[in-house]
Amino acid sequence: MSDTRAINFDGGLTDMNVGTAPAVRLRVQTALRWMAIIGQSAAVALVYWGFGFDLPLAPVLGVIGLAIALNMILQVVFPRNHLLTEQQTAWFLAYDIGQLGLLLFLTGGLLNPFSLLLLAPVTISASLLNARTTALLVLFAGVLASALALFHIPLPWLGVAPQIPELLRIGMWVALLLAMVFIPTYVWGVSREGRRMSAALTATRSVLAREQRLSALDGLAAAAAHQLGTPLGTIVLVSGELAGRDDLPEGLREDVALMREEALRCRDILAELVNEESDPVVAQTSLRGLMEEAALEAGPHNKDIIISCRPNGLLATGEPQLLRQPELIYGLGNLIENAAEFATNSVYVAATYSAQQIVLEVADDGPGFASDIMSHLGEPYTSSRSSRGGQRDDEFGLGLGFFIARTLLQRSGASVSARNLKTTELVDGAMPGGACVRIEWSRGRLETSALLS
């Protein structure tokens, strides 16, 4: 194919920015700094008084005192629940790197075993901040480590200092630099994926909650209809008796007739609300009816939606009767909407059913899924739209809608898969040759939920 197709199930939620760094409370960062201060003080006390090493005690305690002063100032200036901006968090982490660098300069440089603690601030940055800020902090820590490898006060020893091989010094420096690059990169990738998945799941819950609220409103309307039926019946009865009275003034007779007519109209409307055959949520429907409602959910478009529903095999019983579940209608509608967006002329929504299984396929005659995202189908924010020169909606592309649709359909017990059709593969008697999403259910599970309702 000369063109490729991107996953673009936006689900109405394309404005979500999952790349935004999470807010950090000031008290969390100050608590971490207090832990570092306690650890630094304990290490200095153990080395100086416990082991008797000759440290430059005054400068070392002065550097630790600067960290204490910073924490105390922050606690006075800002409230306990203050949220740090990304820039503020970066500056504080840079301070922590610099403060630790000064301590290492005074206590042997990279030969000090505690030089590994330079990894802590850049790792925290990778889990909280964006890639650019983390890269700058890694660069700062790398430059500082390189300077410490060349310039530092010698590590204090008891007796004659041993000769450290130059190759070992270089190896320690290279290992620290590699760790500064590898560990934050790994942590940033895992953290980014976690934030994306969390945002996608939140969006899924929001969509499902919205659909359930609509279902609840329909149920509330039906309950209200039942409650209002009695007083409306009373109004119709009383107004009929008033209209039949001979002593009723002629000027009021028309008003009473109008009141009776409007009350009858209200009763007809309420009767429609409680009629199960007209209730779009609580009533049961056939498999074809569910497919047709999902096609309407897809919204306006100029493509032909070809719906088919037929038995598969001689042992297949009658057409499945299902519950109008919002999850099913929204999920299928989202898939049909995306297929219509990329189809050339037609979208095929074909269902087959047997005594044990229901299979539904949504296919189109478009260019098919992009080859570079086939292995990522089903992951949130998966798209190749930007690589085709198309419109770019956000930093990570789209694909959240497919994640939502798949999650909602899986809640009903479905398994969802996607593929590109072969040029000779038939779907409902046609050979569209585009993309195809296949949904499979256990028939017993779907029909049982309808019976339990």
C-alpha cells in the first residue's frame, strides 16, 4: 500500500496532556533532603570520630549546614502543602547535586564510596520531570563528576595512602557516567509509560461513568413516570367531572377542557417513558439492533455502513438477544467511527453467531493500519499520523479511543484483536482490503447478562 493508516480513536478526549510532569509537594522534597542531611551527618561522625580519619571537619559541616538552612528557609517561606513547579523542582535537585559535589570534593572525590549518591537526584528527576530537564541535570551531574575525578582533596587514610591504579580511577569515572545516563533513561521510560497508562485508565473510567450516568438518568426518568402517573390520572378524572357539570360557567369550560387535554398528553408521554420497547437503555435488543445503534453512535459521516448479521453453522440457534449496555454501544460506535474516518467508501460491520460464540468484525476499504504501529495496537496514545504529515493533536499522538473501546468491550467479556485484511479476504461477501477489528464473545455470557437484567 502506498499509504498507511494511523490509530485515531480519540474518544472525545484528545485534549488530555499525559506528558505533563506531576506536581511535587514541597514537604516531600524537604523530607528527602532531611534524610540526606541525617545520612551525611551520620557518615561524617562515624568516619571522623568512629574511625579517626582526618576530615576537614569545619568545611564539611558548613556544607551540611547550608542544606539545613535551605530546608528551614523553605519551611518558613512556603506553606506545608505548597506544590513545586517543574522549574522549582529542577533547581532544588540541581542544588542537591551541587551540595553533594562539594562534600565529595572535600572528602576524596570519586574515590569516596558515597560518590554513587550522585545518581539519586538525577533518578528522582527522571521519575518526575520531563526529558529535557532530566537531560540537563544529567549533564550537570556528569560535568561535576568529571571535575571531581580531576580536582578534589585527597581521601584521608590511616597511615600511608595506598596507590590507586589510574585505570581503576578511569573505570570508576566511566562507570558513574554510564550509570548517570542509563538509570535515569530507564526510570524515565518506565515512569512515562506509567503516567500514560494512568491517564488512559482515568479517561476510560470517565467515559464509562458518563455512560452510566446517562443510564441512571433514563432509569430515573422511568421511575418518575411511574410516580407521576397517579396524580395525572387524578387530574384527568377531576377535569372530566368538571367539564360534565351543567353549572360550570362557559368561560371556564374551555379552560377545563384544555387542562384535561394537556393532562392526557402528559400521561401519553410518561407511558412512552415506561414502555420497555422504547427505552433505549434498559430494554433488550437483538444483535443487529445493537449494531445499528452503535452505527448511529458513530456520528455523521459520508461513508456507507453495511451491517450484516447471520448464523454460523447448522447448529446455530436464533439471533442473540442482548442488553443495551452503554459499554457495548459506545465501544462499537467508537470502532465504527474510526473505520468511517479512514474508509474510502464503505465500512463493513459483520456479525456471525453460533450456539457458543458471537463474532463481530468492523472492517473498511481504507489503507489499513500503519505497519510501524501494528505491534503496539491496544496501547494508549499509539499513532503514526504525524509521520504521514497529518495533523498532530498532542505529544504522543492518538489511540486513546481504541484503548477505551477495547477496555469497555473487554468488560463485557470480549476479546479484541486488530489486523490488516488480505486483498483476497472476504468480509460480508466483499474484499475491502483495509483494516479490520475483530471482537469475540461467549454467547452464553452476553445472553445471561440480558436475562439477569
